[in-house]
Amino acid sequence: MKAACLREFGGPNVLQYEDVAQPEPGRGELVVKVAACGINRYDLYMRMGAVFTDITFPHVLGADVAGTVAAIGDDVAGWHEGDTAIVAPGYPIDPADWDIKPENHAPSFEVTGTHTWGGNAEYIRVPARFVLKDETGLPAEQVAAMPLVLMTAVHAVETLGEVRAGASVLVQAGASGSGIACVQVAKMLGARVAATVGSPEKVATVTEAGAELVINYKEGNFADAVLDWTNDVGVDAVIDNVGGSVFEDNLRALRPGGVFVNFGLVGGMKATLNFRDLFFRQHQLRGSFMGSMDEFKRGLAWLGEGKIRAFVDRTYALSEAAEAHRYIDSRAVRGKVVLIP
Ligand SMILES: NC(=O)c1ccc[n+]([C@@H]2O[C@H](COP(=O)([O-])OP(=O)(O)OC[C@H]3O[C@@H](n4cnc5c(N)ncnc54)[C@H](OP(=O)(O)O)[C@@H]3O)[C@@H](O)[C@H]2O)c1
């Protein structure tokens, strides 16, 4: 089969479109024919060798797969060839961990395409228990834009952020793949949403996704804007995928007792925490990584019901994976980029 393969870590050019062996399903596994595979910034970090270095080459990235069942292993019930399928964007890769709930607390839980081959290929092999029937009725490129960011958004916003109707929420990087999903989930839960962007072109997209206030942080301090918006109180929750560079201002924008959820670090891995402010202001700091199968299913149901939607900025042929990575790196993306084999 054709795949966008890594044979070394490095820049986008290390992604080579080439022939590799097509996977066969083992016991309890499905092979899914990939119709579309979304890209996440995680894939860029993986490609650079910035997440794990214990990867066996050749390697195939890609967590977000929509497709159809192509082959069924022994001991798999309920699936037929041709069924439309969505692969879980993360799952425990050690079968010994398969009964741990929530799945993202399992020691071997990881993003799909980390130590197993992902969906930047014509076929992917996955344990059947981590494949769901695609009941959204949506085109494959829209479905493939959602799994990882949807699982993340439900976990970060609803579960950890405790966002409910009437809450006020700040979402960082509102036009990022994960940010735009968080904006939508918060809005759908009945919250008032503020979000940051780094260019004027992104304002309309994030407004369309449901944000009431969109702040271009290059035109003014976002924490000041959020405090203005909340009559100097601060928001109930900050949902952050930027990390170090905005940490202090994120906490400045958060009300006393508010919840800070971080799940990303595009703006740096480290920050300074002032413990005096932490206890006086009673901020709840929470780290978020992906989510559970239940959260994923809940998000997919909302997608199928049209309560949230995919923002697909561009699609690229799988053979153009390097170009697609370059586009994401440019920071111009509004929403998601999807590869089509
Ligand atoms: N823990 C999890 O479960 C989880 C899940 C999903 C994503 N993530 C993490 O969340 C982060 C975003 O991922 P994504 O896939 O949503 O990214 P993405 O779609 O590529 O968007 C990233 C955006 O972040 C903004 N940004 C702000 N400061 C930046 C900087 N210094 N360098 C680059 N971009 C910067 C840029 O938008 P502006 O120019 O508009 O600011 C950029 O377009 C990554 O760290 C990713 O690993 C984690």
C-alpha cells in the first residue's frame, strides 16, 4: 500500500510517499481502508522527534481516521466488510490495559500512530474495540477532521473544565484545530466564549464557531480584554493549548476559584507559578490528555446531530503530506487539514 512514511526525524521533507506492506488483521483486530486522515500538530512534533525517539522506522503517523472496514480478524463480532468506521484517536496499546477506565489514564494509552502505525496510509490495523461505527452520515474528510480534537475538547472543556450553561470561558488559539473544537463544545454546553487568535483573518472563523469575543492578541493584551468582558471578574474556565508564553496572563484572566485546563504547549513548556496567587485566588490547575471512549462517543453524537461541526481548512492528497505539514507549521490554518489517500 501507499503511505506517507518516516524513515528519520526532521523537517516536512522526511515524509516520503512510498510503498509499504499492507497490514493484515490479527486476532481481535480490524483493518480499515482509510478514506481520510486528519493531521494534528502532534504529528508535526512526532515527525521532528520531539515527542518520542523510540520509534521504529519506517513509521506511519496519523491519529484521525475515517474509512471502511477492509478486513476482519478472528474473534471480532459485529463488523462487516464495507462498514463505515472511525478509529479512536488514542487508546491503550497494551492489551493488559484494555479494561482500565477512563482509557486515557491507562499507562500504555497513547495517540494513534505513536508506536503503532497510524492512518497516513491506505490502510490501518487497529484493535476492533477501539473502532466505532461511523453513524454521522458526514463526508469522510469532515469526520476525519474531528476524532482527536473532539475527544480532547469534551475531556478538557466539559469534564475537567466543568463548563456548564451560563459559564464564561476563555479558549486559547481559537482557530487551532483543537481550539476551534473547544470553542464549539463550550458554546454547545451553553457557555459564553472568548477566544484568542493571532491574525485578523481568523476572527470570522472563530466567531462562526461560536465565540462571542475574539481577541487578536497582537492588537492588545488578551487578559485585559477578558477582564473588560467579564466586568473585571475573570472567566470561570481557561482552556489552554498554548502553555508557557501565556500562563501568567491566563491566570490573570481567570476568576477566583476558576478552573485552568492545559493540554498543549505551542507557546513553550515552562512557566513560573506564583504559589501566593495560587492559594489566595484558589485556582484549580488541571492537565488534560486526550479523553475516554465515552467522551469520544459523546462528541461524535454531537457531531452527528449537527450541534458541532468540522472546520476543514484544506485537504491534501496523501502524496502531499509534506506540503500539508508545512501549511500547518505556517500558523495560517483555520481549523483542520486532512489527507486523502
Ligand atoms: N493534550 C492533548 O490531548 C492535546 C490534544 C490536541 C492538541 N494538543 C496540543 O495543543 C497544541 C495545539 O495543537 P493543534 O493541533 O490544535 O494545533 P494547530 O491546529 O496547528 O494550531 C496551533 C495554533 O496555535 C497558535 N500559536 C500560538 N502560539 C504559537 C507558537 N508559539 N507557535 C505555534 N503556534 C502558536 C497559532 O495560532 P495563532 O497564530 O492564531 O496564535 C497556531 O495556528 C499542541 O501543543 C498540541 O500538541 C494536545
